[in-house]
Amino acid sequence: MFMAAAILTASIGINIDLSGLVRRAQKAEPVVTCGIYTVGYRFRGTPGQTFRYAGDTYTVPAEGWIELIADKHRTTYAINGHSLPLDVWPRDQFGFRDVPMPAVIATVTPYPTTNDEKGDSK
């Protein structure tokens, strides 16, 4: 009788200890993130095309693209006097965004009008 009580007590102690091990194993591992979503930008354009990003002016080399590390506080770049958004382009698996730069548009100079062309149409 004494032996049965000792075995029963030992088995209860083992169950409690095993359940503690099982609970520890079931805890979720912490998810670690660095908070950086965009690592850099790959600007694609015509060789010789210039643009501004993060206060500096860059020129697209002969390869047709240039990679820049992202500035945490900048979400736009400037080209031809226009500010354009950066975060509208998809990110690749390395955190880079391909930014296609707009082609240079030639300015159109209107022909001078003559006296016959001025006024309302009839």
C-alpha cells in the first residue's frame, strides 16, 4: 500500500514536470523585424538624365540605371522641376524599388499668331 502511494505521487510529479516542458515548447517565438521596408531605389532612365534625391543631384550612367540607398525621411525625387513619389513602385525580395524615370519631353514653342488668326472663330 505504501508502495502504491509512492508510485502514484511520483507519477503526478512527473506529469506536472512534463506539462511544464510542453507549455514552454508551445510558446511562440518572437518575430524580429528591423523596421526598414525600402532598402534602396534603382532609378532607371536615359543615360545622361539628371534628377535630385535627398538633396543631391545624380546623373544616370551609360548602363541606364543607378542604385541609391534609401534615405529614411525622403519619399519623393525631383526630375525636370517636378516632384514625383517613390513608394508607388513595388519592392523586390531585397527591399529595392525599381523607379522608371519619365522620358524627357521636349517643350513645344507655339508659332506666332498673325492678325488673321486672332479673335473669335466665325
